[in-house]
Amino acid sequence: MSTWLTEAEYRTSGAAQLGLTLNTAFLQEIKEDHVEFRKLLEDVLVSFTQKDLPSAKQSVELLAQLRDALESYFALEEFYGYFKSSRTANLAVSQRAHKLRSEHQTLFVQLCDLVDRAEQVLYHESPTTLRDVAQGMCKFYQAMRDHEQREMSLLMELHNQVLGGGD
């Protein structure tokens, strides 16, 4: 059940500063339409969980391709899936949406770090190994899945509120 704020509560709650919510229709469509991104994410994970890891060059290429796809995916989500609203009625939704959107930067930086680490292996610039990169990929994958699940949970809550169910 959603909690609606009075005007006074709204002004003092911090919702006006956040004022962020989800455009459920667009965000759901983005998630449904980006089958290629999810497949790429799964394929890269599989590559890094095999007994024989990809070469350093292949690792860099795979992770760079995933990074570029992730950048496009998050850009679409942020441009069409999240929006600022001056009439946020539910502070909890606004706070969760704000936290989810801020996770995009954290996840993107995490993946960029993996690309950098793979390049360091390729160019023999550090003691980092491909096994280290593979472990980092597994951590990134889990963090990405957790993030997607939290976004879907919030989407479902908002759908239920609009439809009047899910209490």
C-alpha cells in the first residue's frame, strides 16, 4: 500500500529534492527489448567461468563490448525509464528510484575497472591475472543481477499501485 504525503510532509521530507520516479511503461519496454544485452552479459559470464579462460586479448574485447552495451542500456534507462517529477507522492519510491539510478554509475565503473584490469594482463602491466578478472566478472554479474531484480521489484510495485492490487 502506498503512502501519500501531505503538502507539508512533502516539503520537509526531501521528496522535492529527489523527485525521481520510474516511467514503468518505458522501463519495462527497455528491459524486454534488450534481449541482446542480456545474452551478451550471459555469454561473457560463461566465457569467464569456463575451465579454459579466454586469452587476454579476447578478454579485453569481450569486456569492452559488454561495457559499451551496458553504457547504451543504462543511457536508455536513465533517459526514458527514470524521470524527475515535481509531484512525487511517495518518498519511499523516490528514494528507491534515486538509489537504483545511482547504482548505474557504480556498476559501469566496476565494469570499466574490469576492462582496465584485463588490459593490464594483456600488456603485462601488473600482477593481475585472468583468473582475477574472471572473479571480478562473476562479482559484477551478481551485482548486475541484483540491481536488475531490485528495479523489477520496484516496477512491479508501481504496476500494482496503478492497478490497485498487490497490497
